[in-house]
Amino acid sequence: MWRTISILEDGRRVLEGAGMRIIGAHYAEPWPVEVLEEIRSLVAESGARSCTIVGAHIGEPVIALAGTCSEIRAYEPGPANCYLLTENLELNGVKATVRCEAASARDGASVLEADGSYARVEMVGINRIVNGRTDLVMLLCRECAAVTSGLGCEALSLSRGYVFPRESALGEKLASCGFRVREAHMESLAIGPRAMLKRW
């Protein structure tokens, strides 16, 4: 596994193991192994080849899925996290399209506060993320899933599948749109009615 933690002199953590290395800022808590394994399992089960990850953090979910999804788009709004995301992908030789943007109800810009400093962040409408150019959309933040649940069935059906937090209202919305929803321990998988993904 990639979960052995060592402290570097510069105060950043490197998570090592199984050939994966993660550089993390002092405030970035590592993702629990169980969550990453469950996400990996759900994605493998779906048969998705292209994945969009919203809430990519410093890259742990992207790196965990590198062998499962051949094409990855990653969204992360925090400037420091986005920088570390790019560094971690390069460190591990993982290819992904990184967008330093936040998912929102509509396009625009906002101010993000982190660790007492403020940064201007570009907002991209969730309807542009959920646009049918990917097999599976992973909404790895509760706010992203909440914004997505505001979309209509026609917009939601543009993507063939979703992974999202289990306690999100998005599950009910997707079920009402004809998606088959499977709840796992921490996350959920929804496969659309017209999806050509592997059956589970």
C-alpha cells in the first residue's frame, strides 16, 4: 500500500509504498486507505475507462485510480492543493488533465480562504463537468455532490455513472432519473440507464 508516512526536513510529508509517493502540505491529512480502496473498487466494478474527479485534493484519489482509468480529468480549487496535486502526479508519472477550479452551480469566480490566506478561485458550472465526455464522474466532496443534485435528469444522464459520498442526496436524485444506485460502506456508485458500462 502507499500509506507509510515519513516526515521530511521541509515539513512536508511523503506517503510511500507500492511505488506511490505523495507530497503533502502540513495541513493535508492523508486519505484513509479504506476510502481509496473502496473508490478504486467501485470504479473497477463500473468498467469506466475515463474518469473525472471533482475534489482531487493533493492527488491521492487520482494516483489510486491511475491503473483503473486510462483517461483522468481532475478538479481541485485550493491553490496549494492544486500545486501539490500537479507535483504528486509528476512524481508518480501519472498523466491527468488538472483544472485548478471549483465545481459550482454556475461559472464565475470566488474567494477561497485557507490557512488564514485568501485566493481568487475560478468556478466552473457543474453542468460543464457533467457533460458526457467521461464514463464516470467522481464527486469526492459533499458540496460538489449537493450542487450536482440540483441538475435535472437530462443533464445528469449525460454522464454514464457517478461515485459520490454515501450520505449525499444525490443518490435519491440519480435513482429518480433511472440510475441504478449501489451504496457501499463510504461511497456510492450510480450507473445510468443508457450506460454501456460493465454490469454489476
